[in-house]
Amino acid sequence: MLDRAASIFWNLSGANTNDTIQELERKLAPEMSRHSSAITMNRALFARIDTLYQARETLGLDAEADRVLELTWKSFVRAGAQLDDADQTKLATINERLASLGTAFSQNVLAEESSYALVLETVEDLAGLPDFLVSGMAAAAAERGHPGKHAVTLSRSIIEPFLTFSERRDLREEAFGAWVARGAGTGERDNRPLVAEMVRLRAEKAALLGYDSFAHFKLDNTMAKTPANVRGLLSTMWTKARQRAAEEAADLAELIVAEGQNHAVAPWDWRHYSEKVRAARFDFNEAEIKPYLQLERMIEAAFATAEKLFGITIRRQENVETYHPDVRVFEVSNAAGKRIAIFLGDYFARPSKRSGAWMSSFQDQHRIAGPNGDEEQIPFVLNVMNFAKAAPGEPILITMDDARTLFHEFGHALHGMLSNVTYPSISGTSVSRDFVELPSQLFEHWLTVPEVLQEYAVHHETGEPIPAALLEKLQAAGKFNKGFANVEFTSSALVDMAFHALNPEEAADVDPVAFEADVLADIGMPDEIVMRHATLHFAHVFSGDGYSAGYYSYMWSGVLDSDAYRAFEEAGDPFDPATAEKLHRHIYSSGGSMDPEDAYIAYRGKLPTADALIAKEGLA
């Protein structure tokens, strides 16, 4: 019952919060941490688990039960079950404080995102903006009490296309400044002291548990295993990405001069001029393809892809009461017509929702008999996005990056919905952090399968499918600007690792902004690019510890997904039934019932190398 209530509450706190929920968050976060510590540090309970664990080879357990016992024992040890009383008390206090700090960090970022709007007053302010963006900005302005005007908000679905298309360099600079300064507010909204304290407490926690650093602690039960392995991958990608980004920056500088300007390439210029370079080099630009990317059709494309791969059926259910009118409800059935999941889609930005996109659940799949004697619980899975609404009566058009995000998060949702395990603790996405992104990133590949785009990327006015020539240009431009994208990401991952590789002495008095600057200087961060997530709004890492010392996992999973999709290419069919069945069985439905390396080898026959990712990103 606590799990049920908590899942509802924390989902609402992210997707549809208010002052009451936020006040409860601040109250409940430390209480829930205290309650969790009381369980995991219960000596009598751990003694029973330890008794089973030490005798596990004599218990006759099946592979799944043996895996659950191993993971449960390790989770208790990692939570301090073997510490003495004094250290348990200290660890519980640290966990409680970290929970409060993460909540405060998240609320500060949300407050700055929801309160900011750059209201544009004149037609000149809209110079260069395509119709779809003007429409979205008009809707955003009206929602914020400025009818008849246009607003640049900090939602990626508005800020990124604005930085791409706006001809007003002064407005690009102003909006970009607000975007990268989230979390750097004054007074209670300043995340500097929160980050400093979190870094210190995490280092102390790791030391209590016998680890050299928090990074060593977090990576101990992942595929990567050690910080050295992570840094090896990141360094390989950083060298190649930085070199490519320098070439890209030179192209942008050349274009700026050709246009008669004399300014250097600034971070608020990159998207604008790279779009112009892409348009010239490939005779292609984002505005050309966007009329074909209707949100509703892209949702249909994601559903149809999953149906064809995995033999499921997804049907919308009308007149179902939800936590917000925008939320849609779908029933998911298997090939035999049996209901296996409920899917909720919450697609639109609003001030009550934190930024970004994510998958979560209201309940997870398992086959443990419940109080009513039922032996099965189906998952209730949620996707949350932040797409900008269009004006009434107009289609909602999204960018290619938005469409990729849609497929990515639905890949996570499929990981939850296709789960087929006995025990809830290993259900769905309950896998190691650097494996959890494999199902999501792999599913992105089907967005650019020609037959998917030709059927679902249709012009919002004419209904005509995307022309073959435009599709070819899209594919040709697919590896464009990859230096920039990988510098953005890899710098964030390197800063994350640097913070969490500190020992308690080094972490005792960290200035987060200065530390970030030092790390970026050490790695040679290009002046023209900023981190994808600056420290003071790095929610992945500091809104909780889910991705702390773990942001690299997107890249680690990128190595896996690049190789995993090759299986379909080798079969000569992106929907090859035999390959899809193996993918379903070993990756999407197995949850945490197998070691991730074993699961991948069962699907692919071997583990991949970074070469697959380097080739995918065009950095070879």
C-alpha cells in the first residue's frame, strides 16, 4: 500500500505539482528515507536474508529466485545492514538529508523554469521563426497571461527551435542566458549550496560503506564496474567529439564571415548557424521536414512499430478519469488478446510539470499472489513529455529531436509493459543503470526506418507522405553536427564523474561552479559549446541520485544499442520476426532476472565494443 500511494504521489509531484504537493514533498522526502533506512538496517531482518544467502546453493532455487536473493542481499549490504550502530545512525542521517536536498534542488529548477518567459512584443522579434514555432509561442504566451503576444519559454520544444531559427542574435543571447542559468537563482533558489552539500554527503556515505568514492559505490553493481572503465569510454569519445566539433566550429565561423558579421561563434549562435550550414550542405533544414512530423502521427508510428515488432495491440480508452485532462489512457494486449498493461501518455508542457521527458510507473508487473488471490499484476506505465501545444485548431508539429525523444521514452515504456517476471523487485526497468537505457535508445532506431517515416510522416495540410528525396536528405544529414552533440553530452558525463570521484577530504568544501569550470578547462571544453546540463540544473544527477555517477550510462547503452540494431541489419529486415522474438525475450521482457551481460549475450551472442557507437555517431 505504501508503494502504491508513493508511486501516485511522486508521479504527481513531477507531472502535475502544486504548492500543497511541494510542501508535502519537503515533508515526506526525509520521512520516506528514514523509513527505508529502518528496514534496510534492521538486523533481525537482514539476519534472515543472510541465512538464506549463505545457504543459497543448497536451496534448490530457480535462476530467477536465485537472482532475487542475490540482489536483495546486496541491496541490504549497500544500504548499511552490516555497519555498526553508530555508522548506521550516521548513514541514515545522511540519506535523510540527501532526500531533502534533492527535493529542494528539483523544486528550485522547476520554479525558475515555470516562472520564466521572454515575451516578444513586435513582428521584428519574430524574424526568421517558422510558422509552427510562432504558433507554439503564441499558445505559450496566452497560457501565461499574454494573449496576442509570443513567449519564449524554457521548454526544449520552444527554446531549442527558437535558438535555431531566430535571426535576432540579441534575443537568442537573452533566452540562452536564462536557459543555462537555471538553478543559479538568488536566495532559496540558489542550488550552489545544495550541490556542495550533496557532493560532500555522498562522498561520506561511500566512505562509510567502504568505497573509495561515491563513483566507486555507484558503479560497483553496474556493467561498467569501475570509474576507470567509464573514464576510458568517455575519454575515447571526448577526443573524437572535440576534434569533430572544432571542424564544425570552423564551418560556422566561415559562414558568419560570409554573412558580413565579425563576431565569434558563441553558444547562442551554434544552433542557428549549424542549421544554415546543414541546409546548404544537404539542401535540407529542420523547417522543411517539420510539416511532416505531426505529434499525433508520430505517436501512432511508435505504437505501430511496437505492435509489428512484439505482436501487441495498443488501443486508446476514452472517458477514463486521469490526474490531468491532457493525459491519455491506452490498453495494451498481447497477440492472444490478453490485457498485459495500461499505458498513460502525458505529452504537453505546463507550469505544473518539471521539464524534460521521462517514463515512470504507477504499478509494476509481477506474478506474486495478492490479497485477493490474484496471481498477476499488470503494469501501469507513464510517459511524460513537454511538447508545446499549437493554437486551437492547428496541428501540433514537432522536431526530429522531439520525435526521437518520443520513441526513446516509449522504448522505456515497452521495457516496463513487456516485463514478464515473477518478482516485483526485478520487474521491467529494475536493471542496472547502464543497461536501462538500452531498450529506449534501441527503439529510437525504428523512427528513421524508411517504411515507418513513409507511412506516418505525412504532410499536415496535404496528407502526402514524406517525399523520397527529402527522406534521402534526412538520412544523409543524420550524422551532421555530431561533434557538437557529443561534446555537449560527454562534458556533462565527465563533470558528473569528477564530482563523484572525490573522496571525503576533497569533497569537504567544494564550490560547484568553480569545480565545474576547472573540470571543463582540464578537458579543453570548446568556448562555443556548453554542457548539455550545467551542474546547477543537472536534474539527472542532483534531483536524486538515480543518475549520479551514472550519466555516462546513455553512452554505455549507446554502445549496446548500436550493436543491437545491427542484428536486424544483418537479418536484412528491420522487423525480422526471429530477431524481434529474441529481443523481446532477452531484453524487453526479462527485467532484472538476468545479469545484464548475460541478457545481452543471450540476444546478440557477444558483447560489443565502442566501435559500434563511434560508427553510429559518424566519429570514426
